[in-house]
Amino acid sequence: MTLILNDYEINASTMLIKPLIISKYDCHSIVLDSEGSQEIALNPVKLISDGCKFFGSSLEGRKTATKHLIGFTHKAPIMIDSLSYIFTFPTTSPKRKNDCIWVFPQHLSRYHKAPHSRTHLIFHNGFEITLDISFDSFSNQLARTSLLHMKLLGNFDKAKRKNLYLTGNTPPSLRAAESTPHYNYDQNNNIPMNHSLLNRTRDDTFTDDTPKL
């Protein structure tokens, strides 16, 4: 008998959250993390919302921040926790609660095309799953998340430098040179092309034997 948990706190080991349809009016979540998979008696959007609240914000607040920082509102990536840099993005509109899967790309090792316009993911711990999202759409969502990550890191770094300057403790190395990393951009989408979250092996080919959860 499968143990169904009543709650789950999103954390740094969370890899993916997908819906599990129970009935016409009820949807649970399957959460994948470094410990394995668990069934939670809450839908994915509820888990994401609770995760934002746990770390001192709200889902709407995170969406507003994403819009302010990178200008995206549709299928917007969000930062759940600023201290442990927990980021996630939806594979479709979160309004489609029965279809929307949330991916936490920090754990993603590589991904490639799968048959029928799907994408196959391979995580650092070896877990594999095929999702109903096209390769191009997935790549775009990953790039948007990378842009959000970069913008936030830049803001954190700027605030840190300002605080150090105001307290008079700015190291000479920080005053002498700008150490913020530079990025190559996709000129059409203003998306960084060499950001850490994009350092994933992407393969434009596909195979027919990709397993699904």
C-alpha cells in the first residue's frame, strides 16, 4: 500500500513535482527528490504556493518579482528560496493543474528530444523521465530560469557591494575591479547563453526507448 503524505516542504533536494489525477475533483502530487518519489495529498500548485510561503513570500509575489526582473508572465519561472537558490519552472500554464509539471533545473544533468514532441530528462542522480513538452519549449523555459537566476545574483552582488562600501569594509579587490561575470546573450530573447543553469548537455536527437514515470 502506497503511503500518502499530507504535506511536503520543498527543499534543495526537490527535483520535480508532477500531478497525479485521483478523480475529477481531486489531484495529488508525485514529488521526486534525492530520496526517491512520494505521493502528496496536495496538487502541485498548492505545493509550490506553500513552498513560497515557507520561505517568506507567496506564489503571486514570486510571479510579480519575475515579471519585474525579466519581463515574463506566461509560464513564468520563479525563485522559491533566495538562500539556497531554489528555482523552478512550469512545463505549461499553472492554470492547467492536471497537466502542469514543475521542474527544478538545478538537479538536471542533460536532456534530449523524445518521440512525439516530448523531452527526455536525465538528472544528476541518474533518474530519467520523459515529459510532454517539446524540446524547444523546454529549452526556452530553462533559459528563462537561467536569466532570472542571473538577474537575482547580480542584484544580490550589487547590494552586497553597496553594504560593504557603506560600512567601509570594501576589500581593495572589489574597489579595483568589477568581478560580476559577463554573459553572451541571445539577442532575440535577451537570454544568457553561457549561464550555469544552461550548462546542461542538450542533444537534438532522440531515442525510442525513453522510460516514463
